[in-house]
Amino acid sequence: MANVGLAGQNAVNVVGGPTVTGTASGTGASSTLARGSGSTLTDKVDSLVRATFDKVIVWKNRFEPSYRQYAYIEPRDVAHPGETVQMFRAGATGLTLATTPLSEYEDPDSKALPGNESTSLTTYEYGDHTLTSLRLHKRAWANITEIQIEHVRRHMRDTVDAIYMNALYASTGGFANTGFLSYKGDANGAISTTTAAAAGAQSLQAGHVRRIVAKFRSLGMPTFDDGLFLGLITPDVSVAFREGTAVTDWRYPHLEENANGNIWAGTVGVFEGCRFIESPQFKGIDKGANVNTSLALVDQTPATSTAANLLFLSSSGIAEATVIEPHTTTTAQPDKFGRLFGVGWYGWFGAGVYDNNGGILFDVKAS
């Protein structure tokens, strides 16, 4: 390569940098650093500086799965792992009462034991897998292993929770095989099953909560370990609920000095026998519709722009059966040269409605 400054004009191009030019050495010899049309010294020096980048990839905030943690019912004595687990309980009707006094020599007829009722959970194998190469690991400027594992872990958590969600919002399941109860929020805190009422006509009211709790108690549904039922609501529904100003609404009792911590924290907390948890994951998914199993829960869209199908639960609402707990898997170096790295997840489980009376899908305004 000819040197700059020798007889004749030569140029050396630097990839990503300026063009260096020169003329014959001696009197009048000169050299220039050219960068576009810039002519100042600062402009010419800047041409040697290039922007760098952060090697750490920051993950977008996400919402952790929610539904599985409320599954309190599990089969206790399974004969063998299989696709379907049949679960039994004694029916509501037992032996007829013997309220008539016996005569001295009476020998009553024997009675057959009452029949049982049953529901079933079907378990399936689920999982997915990713693959990266040695070349990618060596040439990448970020830690590919950490990125690969985090993607798989998030995918596993979101998929598992979506499977539970699909079961809870289905129109089948439970001992009656009809899914959870469905109610609409009417005016003045009333709840109804009428189909004539407009979807999402009313915001969530304190009276609605009182009647939902009363419905659970009337049906003999058990609470969770804290003695409360559970209400899963969206942040927008929570705002409307906390803004009720009547004496019988949420805000009035929370104005007391020893109770206004919920106002400062902006949370519903415990109210009328129900513990509230709010999250945008509890989207207003229409019962049996608009559930996209390919999307994470946070990406699900409401059934309509105005209606939110909230979920209220007792501890007997959800059942799960697990043959193999969902877990991450690794298949390091599956090829002959040891250049491929596999990370995936696998599980064998199932979930569904246990007691049809143990959950209520409640239709109110979304905001």
C-alpha cells in the first residue's frame, strides 16, 4: 500500500471513519480530514468518535401470574398418573332423618347409602423449547444465556397461568359442569342473572360486594385461610369502587383515622368480608369468549370496551392436578460439535372449576 505523502495522490479509507487524503511531500504539501461538508476542527475531530451502547438489556415491567395461587383443591390420593383424574364428594342429600320414634319391637328397613357426585380434571403435557448457537454466544455483546433463560421462564409462567385462566372462564367444569356462576351488577347494589340488563351498565358498588359475599355464605362456600373471600378486580374498577361517597359505600368508613391508610395507599384492601386484589391481568374477559390462548394474560383484551367480567372466589372454586410440576429444562450441546444450546420448559398438569358455586363472574363497567 502506498504511503500518504509520497509522489502522487493516494487515499486510505477507514471503515466507519473519515477519508484521509495527501499530496506530494515538499513545499505546499498538505493533508485534510474530511467529514461531510464540515470544516471546523470540532467537526473533524467528532468524525473519529462513534456512539456506543449499553450491553445490559433491561426487561419491560410485567405482571406475575395470578390465578394458580388461588387453587386450593387438589386430588389427595391418585391411583396412578394419567390424563384424567376423577374427583368425588358426597352429595348434598344424605340419609333421610329418622324423626319418628321407634316402637318397642320395630325393626326398620335398611337404607342404601346415598350416591356420590363427581367432577374430573384432565391433565395434559405442556412445554416449549429454544435453541441458540455457539457462534451467537461468542459474537453477541450481551449475555445470551441469561436472556434465553429469562425468556423461557416468562413464557412458562404466562402459559401456565393462561391455562388456568382458560379453565376458569370456560362455560364448563365443576360438579354441575356449567362453570362458575354469572351475575350482572344492577342499580342500588343489586345483583341479577337477567340477560335483559345491559352489559357493564353499573360500576362496582359496595352493595354488590355485600350480596356476592351473602351468596357465597348462603351456598355454604368456604373462605380462604384468612376467613375472607377473594375479589379480583382491575385498577379502573377499583377507582370507581373507592369513589362511592354514600354512608354504605367504601369511602365513608375509611375516613376514620385508624382506617384511612387504605386511602393514602390507594388500595381497596378488605371490605365486607372480601379481600380485594387489583391487577390489569384481571381483564374483562367475556365468559367463554375472547380468550386468546396464544397471548399472555396482560395482553388479553376486554370482551367489550365497557364491560368487565370480574372474578370473585371462595377456596373451593379452583382445583388443580399435577403429575409433573412445570419446570425449566436444558439440553446442552445436542449436536456433534457441541455448538447448540437448548433451554426449554415442560410440565404435566391440569386445572378447572371444582365447585360451580365457588366462583362468581361479575359483569360491571370496566372503568
